[in-house]
Amino acid sequence: MNFTKMIEAMTPEVYQSLKRAVELGKWPNGERLTEAQRETSLRAVIAYDETKLPEHERTGFIDRTKKDGSKHGSDPLEPQVLKILNDH
């Protein structure tokens, strides 16, 4: 099974278990995750978030909304306009 198919087949219970293991650095049985296990599990959690959860529920989501409905700061994913000034 490839990574994408694994994410598609992942149940919410498995997702929660992986997420908890990454948070604590150990499996439910108390055994510590290796660095490779932690990295792969985190990738799986993020991939599951991206495909199955709304944006505001995803790992790492930061709500930039002010009380008046506007946003704090700029969206880091929005392209930025560059201005080139010539001093001739």
C-alpha cells in the first residue's frame, strides 16, 4: 500500500492515535518513537489533515481573525508584489 492510499484508508481512530504518539513521542504501549517513526507519523497526520479536515481543524492552524472580522498580518501563502525602483 502506498502512502496516499494509506491516508485515504486511515480511520479517525488511527489518526488520533498517530497524532497522540507524535505529541507524546511514544506509542500507546509506552515505547518511544524513533526519529523515523516520528517523522513518518507526523507526515501522515498532516496529510490526513489536508485531505479530511476543514482548515480550522488542521494541525498548526492559526486563526488570524480579529474581533472586527479582518485578518492579522498578511497571508504567508499569498504572492507578494515586488516593486523595482530605478534611480535614473
